[in-house]
Amino acid sequence: MKRLARVGLVLLVLLGLAAAQGPKMTVGQLRTFLRSSIQLKHPDKQVADYVRKITLTERLLERDIEELVGEGLGMRTAEALRAHVATTGELGKPASDAAVKAAEPTLPIPSKEEQRRIISEAREIALNYTQRLPDFICLQVTRRYFDPAGLDFFRLADTVAARLSYFEQKEDYKLVSVNNQWTDASFDRLGGATSSGEFGTMLKQIFEKDTQADFWWERWARLRGRVVHVFGYRVAQSRSKWMISWQRELNFVPGYKGLIYVDRDVPVVMRVTLEADTLPPSFPIQEARTMLDYDHIDISGQEFLLPLRSEMRMREGRLLVKNLTEFRSYRKFGADATITFDIPDELPEEATTEEKIKP
């Protein structure tokens, strides 16, 4: 990845951000870009010059700018955004605003007792999750991206396909192809960022009694058509088991925080996020976060809650790395089980878009 980063930086200088001239953006994509720029302290003039070149596909409102200014957005960039307010007035509202409007008008916040019951039931299911899984195989597709400038404009580094077998509660990964070129190499030789633990380990570590995670109510939301409780949580570093590795040379176990999305009707976790919050300045990785989505998947006529998609992001200096991993073509494990290793199209955006519901 370091070699890729050097190549990327050379291209960035040569092109002078030519790839970013006149791009089309949604308001959500614009917010993500600007918040990343604020966090990385990019020069206000540079960001403003870039903002002037973009084309928005949705209506930008003055309140959007005020919110970003409150987060630290520079005045030059704010003025550049106000020009878009005037030119986007006839466009449709952002999809996220439409989603909120279409959601239930009101839902009461659960009582403290009800919140404790939901967490307790979600914990019981999570701790026994792997025992209920069938033996299966599936296709794991990971698209790995990088952005040497830290502006949240990612370039695809490679697409990695693997055969994932789950047998007797153990995961086994076999690398199949890289960029559609068949390979018999091992994951250890692959390099770059990879992830594991999607099949229960992540949830188990959060919910184990010894972890002593703190939980609190956040909000209602809708995820893939299901109404969900969203809880925040935090795990102290002293009780954390989440290890972050840099180039397989340095390891660190941080404390972390995140969200869990619990189905309102059946208390299963539909999404979990993790964000490291105690990374030392001396550690090469300054930011690390993961989001894992589950969905109900049919295997041989039975429905199981299984990983659907995960997104992992890390930052080393200005270099941003993003892995998007999808789990597809689930089949029951057996001698006659077959799956195709053709790379499918990415899941549609609505598969992972959260719709917030106002209480």
C-alpha cells in the first residue's frame, strides 16, 4: 500500500486534481468530503476552490452550511457553498430528507427498563449466534480503495475474491482471484488491509459480560425496510479485544465506541459499528473504524441472519484506506456445493442506507 500511496501522490501532483474537475455530487457526498477536510485541516482556500468546481445533483440549503460552519468549516468554503444554494434551488431535496419524511411520524423513546430488556435479549442472541449458524460456503468480494490526499476521493486499488467456508463454527478463507486473475496465493502474501471476524466474533466481544460495555439509547431508524433501535456503546481499552495491525508488524488494542442497530420486532443485531478512540500518536494508524451489516439470507430453504456487507476505513497520515467487503452466493456446505466466482456488481446504495426516524 505504501508503493500505491507514492504512485497516487505523484499522479495527484501531475494532474493537479484534474480528476476532481466538475464532479457531480449528492449533498451527502459533499458533507462527507467537507467533514473529512475539516478533520484533516486542509487549507480553506484549497477546499473553496474545489467546491466551486463541483456540480450538485440535489438542493443545498443554508442550514447545511450553518451546520458545517459549526463543525469548523472555513469562511471561504462557506461562501463557495452559498453560490450552490442559489443554483440548486429548483433541484429535489436530498434522498436522506425524503427518507425522513417518509418514515413513521412518531415513535416513542423506550423506557429505561425497556432499553435494558432489548439489550439483554440482543446480548443473549449475539452470544449464541455462531451456534445457530449452518455450515455453509459463500463468495467474499473485497474492493480495496485508497486516497493519498485524504480528501475522501478513493481510487480502486484491487478487487479480491475469496471462497469462505464456515464449517463446525470455524471460518476458512481461500484466496481465489485478484482483479479477476486466478491465484493460489495465501492471504498473508496479499498485503494491504484485510479483515475477519464478521461471523460472530465482533458481536461476541462487544456483548461478553467481561467486556462491560456501556450502552445507551440513541435513536430510532429504518434499515433495509426494518425499524430498528439504535444504541450507542463504549468499550474501555482495558477490556478491549479488538486488535489493529499495521503492515502485520505493529499491533495495538484500542478502546472503542460505536453503534448497534437492533431489530424492533426480533432483537437481533442488524448492524454494528466500531471506532477506535484511544490510538496513541506514535502508532502509524490514526483512525480505524468498521461497519458490519447483517441481513436475512436463505440457505436451502431456511432463513439465517448472516453478514451482508462490511466497510473498514483506516487513516495513516493523509493516506486513507477503505475496504468494502460483500458476502454473496451463500450455499449449504457439502461435497456437491458449488458457487460461481464471477465478480458481482456492488450492492445498491439503499442496501446500507440508514433512514432516521424522528421520535
